[in-house]
Amino acid sequence: MKREVLVEQAKAAGQAAEHNLKVIVMNPERMISLEKYCDGVVYLNKMIWFAQEEMKNAHRPGWTSLKSRLLKHLTLILNAVRRKSKGATL
């Protein structure tokens, strides 16, 4: 599964969890029992936390990793050295 899809699904689940948490906190009598109410609140808080963590970990468009930047610069340097050793001028 692509990372972007996972982030979008986590975001949607987090928004739904926030809404559902507000609903059950405002209307606790809708839950079957106190135990179910507590389990529901804990589950929804976990979903909200998971969505927030996924948003933090999401790869931001346009950002490149340090490894890819270093490889790019190293390639440029090695190509320049290779051209210089063959007699070409920079």
C-alpha cells in the first residue's frame, strides 16, 4: 500500500474518531454499558493518536532524504573527477 493512501486513510479515521468521541461523550446513555463506553473512548483515543502519528511520519512532497542528496552530490563530484582525468576541462 502506498504511503500517501495510508496517510489519507489514517487522517479520515482520525477525523471520524474525533467526531464519534464527541458524540459518545455528549450522549453516554447511547452506549450499551459503562464497560462498552470506556472501551469505546479508549479505542477512539487510540485512533486519534494513530492518525496524528501518521501525519507526523508522512513524507512531505518535495523533500528528499539525506541519502539521496548525498548520492547526488557524490555522483557529481565523481563525474567531474572522471572528466578531469580523461583530459577534459571543467
